[in-house]
Amino acid sequence: MGEFSARPKWDELIKGEKGEYVHGSVYTSPQIFEEELEKIWYRTWVYVGHVSEVPNPNDFVLKSIGPQAVIMTRDREGQINLLLNRCPHRGNQVCLEHRGNRGSFTCPYHGWTFVNTGALRGYPFAAGYEGSDRSTLGLGKVARVGIYQGFVFGSFADEGPSLEEHLGAARGALDALVMSSPEGEIEITAGFLQHKAKTNWKFIVENETDGYHPQFVHASIFDVASSGIGDLYSADSTAVARDMGDGHTEIDLRPEFRRIGKPMGWFGTSEERLPDYVSKMRAAYGNERANEIMIDGTPHIMIFPNLFIAEIQIFVIQPLSVDETVQHVTALQFKGAPDINRRLRQQTMGSVGPAGFLLADDSEMYERTQRGVHMRKPEWNYIGRGLARERRDEDGHLIGDATDEVSTRGIWSHYRKLMEAE
Ligand code: FES
Ligand code: FE
């Protein structure tokens, strides 16, 4: 099997009783990638940015939905707009600044100007345009914009499931995440790093909730830092891999943190090291609730298809082509908590910064795997780890041990549903 003359047949590409065999060509076929753009990236809800990146009227920031360049603006009325960076005159990019504050954008080519809601404000030498309909000459807009706990998502489809429906069980993780701020809000204000890897985007999505690899791929950082992170992903770990449905997956580390029962243990530290944060949390939520929050820590969840919340940072996955993907990474910041925010930034730089210990290891695996699946045999990747011990939690979600591939299978079963749709 290689390239397909007709449309791909998914029962020939994902096989096995529980979809535990995935054909290598789904990572390498340009045709499948094109179809993914239409059926996933330009149809479902995709994470774009956070409201805290455009806090004031007329703020804007350049973002993306896959290969599409999107300008996220906050207009004069305070509404968030997702505009496509393409001039309706002859196609030039209208915005080149990465971020800023302006009420309008002027195209550098012939000077057409657009309000930050997308509407055409005017063009130079208007006398040449008698009879043309200005109302049809605005910037393209992402059809639907949805916001949940400050996280802004966009969908190119006019109709379809609501953002709340799409997020499903992942909503609970976002609700839990914001509780780590004494003010109940997350901010994305630390600035982004970009890592480009020569790999298919799905290898990255799979890896984010793969609890099997850390002991091997990240052995060096676990040794150097002598941290307890490695134990979270061992065969003895009480942590749980979960298929949350709708393509969302997580490694739920709370059972381990609760077993240890130490506030701020999830962050590799203790209450005494962050007195300001801890006292604000207690004042905001009361002793008991604050303790629970500070023991449980923040989620490790992959929100399909492109938002990975990795306890202390977020990754935004942007596919550019079938074998080229950018990860945009930034530290989470908890509103009203400057002492922990500084450490969140430092730990993010140490783990996924340019000289960081974690992401470089993962990226190397992504690229080697991409090269590997170009080999003709054995054709299939086997994601059957933990099949015989899959079980359901009290909410009915499939779970497995921390190192099991129940999460990976969850991603593929949702993916298949999306790709089989007309
Ligand atoms: Fe933008 Fe001509 S292409 S004004
Ligand atoms: Fe990793």
C-alpha cells in the first residue's frame, strides 16, 4: 500500500479488534494529509489562542489553524475575532507584525484598509471602484469562535457540534486547571518558543499522552534532576492513562500525587518554598480545598487535535505539511501568583527551552519515527499495549495503567470517525 488512487479506506488502514494496528502510510501520505486538513483542521474546533494574549480593545496577535495564518483580534467592542491573513484584493498578507495594538490593518500592496472586525474600511483612489460592493470585500473570517475558561477555539465550519460538546470531558480538566490560580484564571503571557520537527503531527499528538516512553527517552533528565517524575511513568505507578472520548486523552497523575499527599509535590517542591502562592491559595479557596488543589496539581491532557496542557506549560501543535510540524510552547501563568509564575517560566525553559532537556529528546524520536515509517515493512504500528487490562472508570471512560496505550487508541478511534465522515 502506498499512495491511493481512490479515497483511502479506513478499515484497511486501522485494523484489529480495537484498532490496535495503524498503517504507516497514514503518517506519510500527502493525500491523507490533505484530507485531514479538510475533515479535521478546517472542520472541527481547533485551539487558536487565549484571551489574555489580547487583553485590551484593538490588541491583536498572529496565530494559526494548521497552515492557515489567523489574526486574533479584540475589537473595539471587546469581541474576539479570528481573521484570515489574506487581502481580498489580490491576496497579499495584510498583517506582518507578530502582535500589537491597532484598530485597523492596511495592506502593504495597494493600501486597502480593514477594521479589526474584518470589514473593509476603504481603498485608495476610490473613484475607480464605482459599483463594487464593499460589503463583500472584507477579510475572511473563521466561521465560529468559541471560548472556554479563556481558551479561544475556532472552527471553519458554519455548523457542527458546539465547543462545549467538542470539549466534552476535557472541560473538567480546563475547569481544574484554572483553579491553580488564586484568582481562578490562567494567563498566557510568557511568550512562545517554536520548535519545528520533520514529522507528522499525529506522532506528536500520540506522544503527549504516551506514558510508556518517558523512562527511556527522558532517562537522562530523570537522572540529572534526580526528580521523582520518572516514577510516575513506571510499571508500578498508580497513575492512569485515560481515553476521555472525542479524541481527548490524558495521563491522570492524581492517584500518585494523592498517594504522596504533599501540597506542591506535583511541582517538585514543597509549600515552604512558595509561601506567597500557598497563602493566597488558602485565602482564596479555604484550607481544605486549597490543599486538594495543591496536592492534585494541574492536568496532563491532550485536547484533540492541537492543545496539549503539560502541567506547567502548553504546547500548540501546528501541522505545516505531511512531514513538518511546529510546536508552539509557553509556560502557563497563574493569575495573581508572581512567585510560582517565575518558577513556571524557569522550569519551562529548563525542560522545553532551546537548551531544554525534555523536548529535544522527544523531537529526536519524532523525526526518527517519521523516517522509520517510510520503510516498507512491517507496514503496521502496533498500539496494543494494555489491551487485556483496559477497564472503565466511574464515568465510563476507558482507562489503563500509566504506561498503557489506551490513550493512543482513543485518539485513533476518534480520528477514524472524523476521517470517515463525508
Ligand atoms: Fe492588498 Fe492589493 S493585495 S491591497
Ligand atoms: Fe516525552
